[in-house]
Amino acid sequence: MSQDDVLFGYRLQLVDLAGRVGVTAACRTFGVHRSTYYAWKRKIEREGLGALRPRERRRPRMPNQLSPLVEHRIVAFALGHPGLGPRRIAAELARPRWGGLLVSANGVWLCLRRHGLNTRAKRLSLVAGYAAPYQPPRPAPVEQHVEAQSARASWSASTASSSVGYTT
């Protein structure tokens, strides 16, 4: 049972009780103002009992909301440079080489918050979770063996010959 069904049943019970014991007593019992009850009653008379169901509403589109393209650029830049904060991201995006996007630092922070990236730790942990890009395997290095005896013998011979000329 959804929350809307519960609310619809609650309103139906209020209308039913108001018909039996009176509007004032029913509204007091349910904790609803009488003017609200009468508004619901007018809706029922016009549209039927279905008018008591809660209506689904769309999210309002604010006039100063960022476009999806700008949001995408902010998120991409923040993931590309996870150590930078909103103020620095806004300053960098305002530069011509990043498109000259004029967004306030608070607008950048709100965008990052909507995407769950509003703190440096969240951005760094998300970037750290990605795997490194594929790199083809390197060829194995050719093994070179050095004869230890011959290297040691040549070293001791060179030090012995150079120390012969020194006296202490």
C-alpha cells in the first residue's frame, strides 16, 4: 500500500465521519481544519471521490536552473580535477580555454551536490574507484647474466693497481 493510498483512505474516513457525527467533530478528531474539509467537499461534488487522491506534480523548472550541458561540463571537470573546490572550478570554467562558462561558485557547489560530489573526499573516492585505462603488456626484458667472479676479479685488480702508488 503506497503513501497515496493511505492518504486517500484517511480523507475518505474523514468524509464518512463528518456525515455521521458532524463536520466540526470529525475535523477535530482528524486534526483537519474545517475550511480544508469544505474545499475537499466541493471537489467531491464537482469531480467525485477520485478528487481526494493526491495529485502527482512535476518538478518545477526554475528559470535560473543550469542546462544539462553545463551540468555535464561541471561534473566532468570536477572528476577530471577532483582536488579542486567549487570556487576554483568556477574560475577555471570561466576561462576561454574551458568554454568561458559563467557559473557562480555556489552554482557549481549545488550542481556537485545534486550529483553527490560536493566534497573533495567524495570526488577523490569516486575517481580512485575507476580502473586504470588499458595498456598493452610490455615485452619481457631480455635477461642479462653478469659473471660475478669476473666482475669481482676485475674490480679487485683495478683497486689493487690503483692503491699501489699510494703510501700512508
